[in-house]
Amino acid sequence: MNDAIQYDYRPEHLANSEPNKYQPGDLRKEEMVLNVGPQHPSTHGVLRLEVITDGEVVMDVVPHLGYLHRCFEKHAESLPFNQIIPYVDRMDYTAAMNSEHAYVMGVERMLGIQDDIPPRVEYVRVLVAELNRLASHFIAIGTYAMDIGAYTPFLWMMRDREQILRLLEWTCGARMLYNYIWIGGLFYDIPVGFEERCGEFIKYLKPKLVELQQLVIENKIFIERTANVGILSLATAINYGCTGPILRGSGLRYDLRRVDAYSVYPELDFDIPIGKGEAGTLGDCWDRNWVRVAECWESVKIIEQCLEKLTAVHARTRNFDPQALVPKKIRPKAMDFYVRAENPKGELGYFFRTDGRADVPVRCKARSCSFHNLSVIGEISKGGLIADLVAVVGSLDLNLGEVDR
């Protein structure tokens, strides 16, 4: 038996790069390949992770995509610009308003009408986008708590998210895929009484956010489960193109709402929370989740300011038409153009190539924040335990509709 052939059963990319060093009885060097997903509930969709382990220690993680083809970019290259918006909704379906806002803003800039958009339209756009940001963060925080063993926060988050979805459904009739922000305006003005009901919801939400912090972020068990786990250094985050709470959790105060100062965000007062390593090491799972909770408070501040502007300064008038600037034919000049905006999960960008002759883009490319954030998973999982891998995946807040677009 001692003369038996020793087979190298490691993945090809490892087997080819390193000679077989196995010795009989040396368990520390006998790596094993495990598949986590694609049907695992904690992979947040249909993500398959090829995990190379040495006992309980993770040696490498290789993410595999290709189970949720949205075909957004190919669809977009055969449709007029205004008919692409429903397909935009279906990438990050938990933050459709934010995705629409970025896309519409890009087309308006190509047409040169961005400065003609009425202030009321812009404040309504920011209002619904920040409501959707809250809903997206509620999913991230609630499902993350459930991933690591806490069920109550998930129920609380879904309860409060449901109220946001009802408000957004009131605006356009759709629960999650809205087609509400249009090129040049809006599908319709917010309903009469929306400002009052939204204000009531914000008053209700503030004490709930305090309870959330006490139940989750400040919880001793949650801290022990997430602090010093999945540490992402700032240099690594930048090198991998990470953005959003993932990047800010590593300590960089970078938010496109401030950096690019688009829409009416320059007129609003809000802070950019960053991770500080208060519970563990800077850039760990706890920091990323703390940033999301802190951003919920900042979204509440933005919503309150938008409601004040929409009632006191840019109040509804009888002759206000949110579709007054909606073009009948959208035909930008021949150009290559890129626009970006701050989605709940990071930088969402759209690249357009037009020929100046057709109302259909020659090329449309989406820069997905979840795709770039996912790419770092192998780097921050190495050396950790298999039990911590789910905690690492959940802390990235991935949406596979946007990854496999």
C-alpha cells in the first residue's frame, strides 16, 4: 500500500501551479474541495462557491456565476432608451429606484437636459431613492442576522421594509420593479397625502432604528461573531474596485452623492459614515454592517429634508407636469458616455455608445457594484474558518441579479 500512486485531486489552477507535496498521513496538506451553493440560502441567490479547505480552514474561495442570466446589456442594445428602464429595475431588484435614477441621469446628460429638470422632480427622485436605500439596507441587515443565527431582526426588518414598499407602491402601482423615474421627469407626481404619510413613517422608524442597534449591532453575540472576521484592508478594497459600504467599512469616506454631487444632494445635509474598527479590526464584518445601520440614519435625515422642500419650497401646483420634459424621441449625439451614482451596494455605472442616428444604444454596459464587491471574497476568506464563510458572504450584501446581469 505504501507504493500506491498518490493522486493530486486539487483544482487544476492549484495543481498546475504547485507540485504535489502530499505525504502519507500528513492531513494538514490534504486539501478538499467543497461546493457551497448555488441553492444554499446564505449565498443570497444562485451563487456557487468552490471552497478549497484544509480541515476547517479556508485556503481559497472561487466564486462561480452563470445561474441567473438577466441579459440586461443585450436587451438594452435592441430597445429605445425609454424602454430600457424596466430592465434596469431587474438587475438589483432590491434597489430599483436607485438603479433607475442612475440610468435616467445618464441619458439626460447625453441629451443635455439635466439642468432643465424641475426641482420638484429632482427632490421626488431623491426621496424615493432614499426610501429604497432604506429598504435595501433593511434586507441586508435582516438577512445577515439570520445567516449567522438570529431570526428576530429579520422579522423586524421585513416588517418595516413592508411599509416602505407600500409607500413606493402607492406612487406607481408596482411593489418592487417600479419604472417610476423617467427620462426627463417621472411617471407621475407623488400622490396627494404622500408627504404626510411618509413623515408619519419616519417618526415611527426612528425608535425602531434605536432598537435595531441595540438588538444587532451592539449585541455581544453579534460582535463576537463578526468582529475580526473577513477583514478587508483599505488597499485591497481599492485594488479590487470595491465601493459602497464595503469600501467605507474599510475606512475611506467615499460616497458619490458627495464626490460627484449629482441631483440635489449638494443642497442636503448628511454625513458619510465610515468604519473605525471600534469592535474589532478596521474593515471586518462588523464594520460593514455598522456602516449600513449608520447610513439608515443618514437616509432618514435626507428624507426629512426632501419632505420639507416638497411641502414648503417646491410644493405641488395645479399646472405641474412631471412629464413636461419627457422627449418623444430620444436620439443622443454620437458619443461614448459613462455615468455613475451611489447605489445602496456601491457605485452603479452605465456606459453608453451611440451613433447619433438611432434611438437605440449601439452599446450599453452596466458597471455592477455587487460584481466588484464579490470579487474580493477569496482574498478576505483565506485563513478563516468554514463557519465564518457565511458571515463573510453575507457582509458583502450581494445581489446576484446584478452580478450575473
